[in-house]
Amino acid sequence: MLSQVMVKKLIVAAAVARERAYAPYSGYVVGAAVLFESGKIYSGCNVENASYGLTNCAERTAIFKGVSEGERVVVAVAISVTGGKAGSPCGACRQVIREFGAKAVVISAAENGEYFTRTLEELLPDSFGPEFLSGSEEV
């Protein structure tokens, strides 16, 4: 279980990351902060591209940063969006979170301070993971 202090710390880190988002096409700016098992927090923002399919979400940006530094287990992911309604990770982000944090907590925060938490299991029930692949070790 995450402490309220850690929840707030992750929301603030995600909000700071949101300020660096590159979203000239949708205008929907998102920041993320990911807590790994090591205790380190990596942040990221969404980065859009004129070729929309090449856009990368904030959650995946932050997770990939951590993984590229040797992290493997996601404990929690916080996202921060503009406006008064908290967003939720897209399907692709949910699957990437699942790869590294099947038991992760997801915190979805709006710019106005409102937020909610869900487990990844609530957001992605009956999910597919590495344990389903032949010869793969469970992460």
C-alpha cells in the first residue's frame, strides 16, 4: 500500500512532467511519474508526432526511461492531466504497465487536484503477460 505522502509526491512529479509535454495536435498534455521497486521515480510526458501513430504516451515514456536504467518492477504509476477530470491510461499503456508491474497501483490526477487510484488488475482484468509465453519466466 502506498502512503499518502508517496501518492502526493508522485502526483506532483507527474504534474511537473506534464509541463514538458509536447502535444501540439491534440492539446491533451499528460505527465507521468513511475515508482519502481528500487524506490526511484522516473517521470515522462506525452510526445506527439505529426504521424499520429508515432506518438508516445507519458506513462510509456516514464516506464521506458526506468527500464533503460535497469529498473524492472513498477510499483505505482501516477498520471497528471490538464483540466478538471482525471484521465486514465490508454490500453497500450495498461499493457506496458502490466509487463513490469502486474500488481501496480495507478493514480490518475487532474490539474485541479482531484484524483483516484485503481490497481492495474482493476484497469486490466484477465490480462496477458509474459507467463503465458512458452519458455518465458514470469516477470
